[in-house]
Amino acid sequence: MGMTTDFPRRLKEHNLSKHGYTKLHQPWEALEKKTFETRAEARAREQYLKTAAGRRYISKIYSEIV
């Protein structure tokens, strides 16, 4: 979902179709929420999750939840 300082607001926006991509892929739910000390750390994590390895990680987490 990306970076935000207001997680509940961001998730609500995604589910209210405020953004083009999120409108096509709803409803959104949080699989995990992480807090980082710096914006740079958060950005690095977001970039990782957008890689092939990060997508595999997300798939693994999701399959364990379902």
C-alpha cells in the first residue's frame, strides 16, 4: 500500500476508490503493518516489496493467512 503517517485514512481512501489502481482491486485489507524509524527505511521496505522477491514474500504471507 505504500507509506503513510495516517494508516487508517490511507486504507479508507483505497477502499473508497480515491485512486485509479485501487479502485480496480478492492476491497483492500492490511496483511501487515510496519513502523520504521525513518522515511528512508520505510521507502527501502516499500521498494523491496515491489521486487520479485518481495512479491514472493507477500504471496507466502497471504497464503499463510488464508
